[in-house]
Amino acid sequence: MNILLLGSGGRECAIATALVESPKCDRLFIAPGNGGTAELGTNVALDIEDGRAVVDFARENDCELVVIGPEAPLVAGVADVVRDAGIDCFGPGAAGARVEGSKDFSKRLMMKYDLPTAAYGTFTDCDSALAYLNEQGAPIVVKADGLAAGKGVTVALTKEEADEAICECFDGRFGEAGSTVVLEEMMTGPECSMLAFTDGVTMIPMAPSQDHKRAYENDEGPNTGGMGVYSPVPEHLVSAEQLAAMVEIERRVVAELASEGITYSGCLYGGFMLTSEGPKVLEFNARFGDPETQVVLPRMKADLIEVFLACDAGTLTEDMVSWDDDWAVSVVLTSAGYPGSYEKGKVITGIERAEELPGVTVYHAGTALRDGELVTAGGRVLDVTAVAPTFEEARERAYAACELIDFEGKTYRSDIGMRAVKR
Ligand code: AMP
Ligand code: GLY
């Protein structure tokens, strides 16, 4: 079958890689795609938040399945438009995607069903938010309610920082997304991401993973889209009991949404903090994680097309997915200056040599083809991923591969996965 995949990041490159491995895949179109997806299928220019445009393209090109990678088209309801047109779709409709599209909706849902998360307040005007801040004091976490491309959260250690973050939201820094603000108790502990496939009833948890969100080593510096990730997460960081608790929380979310008449199908992403009181929810996302997908899918044994179709059709069964015992480590190569301003258009070399190393796959994130040459086109450029029987080997292979790749301004953290090493 022909498939249309929406998105352009490392996540979509990893999804595309798995889709073309399926014997069911004829033609794969990626909108808009990147320099890496261009080698896996056909990149097409399309407004991916315009459901009609997506349906028109899918019909003209006989696509029987649309896979939605990023949150913006999900929250915009593109999955609903695709399904209404009679085309199969992977990803929740707008009603389900609110778990990510509105922090307030997601917090209300958790409170209503007594799911463990940080205490919070929601505000639609600056004065009330500042009054709550005065009552609660710092540290406190300030979140723009709507989608803000991963930039809408400030973990404020002082009242001044919180004050500034609140005012920025109400001054329109995130547009409409910041016109409602959630203030949350700060939690502490290691983080763990748990993705799960679901058809609205059945759930298949994927392997846990740990993202590294801060820009600099030792988890210092500003938050980013993710600087590296590994999977699975060892027992000394997350126990089997904690994993089961996380999966149970996600099952409840899907079940409670169903009880309210919302069928949530696709991938549900739970971001958890492992607090001294047990796992608590940081956030839900209505999609695969980026860069989590880049270490989860390479370890998965399944026909991804079959799984995607079953999620949509309500026919998901647990035997559709199994896991390799291997470890996966992915290091993100960024452009110098990221997450601040950075330059684009730098020529990238060495990917082929890197991929000759055993177990190494280089997923493209911010790359483009310019006159036949591969160049940087974003802050996160490449996700250099290695799979190996032990964590140490996976890590060594990933870093050996990073050294073989070159572009002006290449930057990366050298401590990805160090938390997995028991001290
Ligand atoms: P979110 O997009 O809500 O997951 O927030 C992004 C990041 O901010 C998370 O991965 C955490 O590192 C941090 N964060 C969010 N909420 C909290 C919280 N209540 N306490 C501590 N850190 C938080
Ligand atoms: N890795 C964080 C996210 O995908 O939201």
C-alpha cells in the first residue's frame, strides 16, 4: 500500500525507516520530510495542518494510510478529516489530542480520575497568576497551556524567574497558546518516557526510555527538544513495579477518555518523574516522542504498518509486538548555538562511514538536500543511533559514529546515558 507520513524530524525519519521495512509498503510519501527521508521515499510539500490538503494528496496518490508524526496536525484535527474521508489514519483525533494540546485539559483529566501528578492552578489573567505565585512561592513550574514547540515550560527556581515567565506568556510570547497558564508544583527525581500503542481499548506499552532535555553536560543549561536518549531504562533507575504503575496510568487515561466518548487511538506518550512517592505524570503527548522513537523503534520486532492499521481499526493484539534484548543509544548532533540561534546550510559528511559501524543508523532531523549536497537545516541535525547487546557497547558505537560525521559547528553532549551506568 501507499502511505503518507506527516512530519520532518528525526522521529519521522525513524518511523519512515521502519515503514519501508514492511513488505506491505509500496510507495512512501513524507510531507515535508528532510534530507534523510528523501532517501526512504518521496518528500512532498504540503500544508500538514490543512486536513483537506492532506486528504486531497492522499487520494491523488492512492495512499491508504496517513501517519501523523507531530502534535500540531493532531491538535488541529487532521486525523478526523482523514478518517471522515474514509482513509485509515494513525494518530488520535482532535478530542483525544487535547491531552497534549491543553495542559489544563490534561491536568483536569488527571485530577478527575485521581492520577498522580503535581498540584497546580490554571489562570487566564496575569494578576491572578501572580497572586497564586505569591501564595505558593518558588520553586514553581510555569507552563503555557497550548502548543509551544517544547518551549512553553519554565522550571522557575526563584519568584523573579516565575514572574517573568508568567508575564511573557500573558504578553503573547506563545500567542494564543500562552493566554492560559498552568502553574505547577515542582517535582524532583529522574524522568522516564513511556510510549504505548493503543486502539482505544487495548494497549501495548513500548520499552521505556530516558531523554536528556538540557543542552549541556550534567543536565545543565536551557531545555531543548532533546539532546540524546537511550532504551531500555535499567532496573536500578526504574523498577518493574514503577514501570507497571506508569503503564497502568496510561491505560486509565485511554479508558477514562473512552468513558467520556473519546476513542483515543495511536501513540500515547507519558512523561513521568520518578518521585519518592512513585511515578507522577509530567505530561502526556498525543504522538511518538522525539528523540525517544529513535531508540524504541530499532529494538521493536513488529510490522509497523500492521500495528498502525490495527490501532486505527480497533484490532490491536498484544502479540503484534515483541522486543529485542539489545540496548539502543542515540546521540543528537546539533548546530552550534542551539537551542539559541544557529547557522544553517553547512555541508555534512561522513554519514556513510558512520553507518558502516555495526548496529549504527543515522536518522536525519534537521537536514536538507541542496544541489545534491546534504546540508544542515535545523538545530537538531542528526540522531546518531547504535544498537548493541550491552549498554556500554551501544554507547561506544554511537560515540565512535559521532566522530566520523562532520559539519561546521557540530556540537553534542558526551554524557548521554551516563545515568544508566550504575555507580
Ligand atoms: P513538559 O513539556 O510538561 O513535560 O515539561 C518539559 C520538562 O520540564 C519536563 O521534561 C521536565 O524536565 C520539566 N518539568 C515539567 N513539569 C515539571 C514539574 N512539575 N516539576 C519539575 N520539572 C518539570
Ligand atoms: N522528547 C520529548 C518529546 O517528544 O516531547
